[in-house]
Amino acid sequence: MAQTIRKLFFQSGRFVQVFVLTHSLYFFYELTDASQERRREYQKLIRMVKPQSGTRIQDMKYEEIQNDYQAYWSVV
């Protein structure tokens, strides 16, 4: 599925901007560009945080992505 999305939306040149929301770490890695230079130029990563005060959108770096195990231990 991720390869189809990359081909139809990212590589076709038909769209200026595409938003993809996912909770799946595997799907995320499939969609992001492997090249750090191209990723910085063409992809912007954001995180939606939903505290009790309301939803916030934050910029994030590719290196900040954590799997469930890493996220769990950073909270503990």
C-alpha cells in the first residue's frame, strides 16, 4: 500500500501537497524517503499531540521516531 501511495501521490508530480496520517511505524518508514537530503527538501514531519488542553501540532525530526518499546521506556 505504501508503495502505491508513493507512486500515485509523491512521485507523479500531480500534487503539490499530500498529508498522510498514520499510527503505524512500519507504514511510516515505508513512506518516508530513505535519502536524508531529499527527505529534508521534500518531506515535513509533524506530530499531533493531544493533551487535555487541546490538540497541538509540532515539527519533528526523523530521528525522533520511536518504536513502542522505546516510547514506553522513555515514559517510565
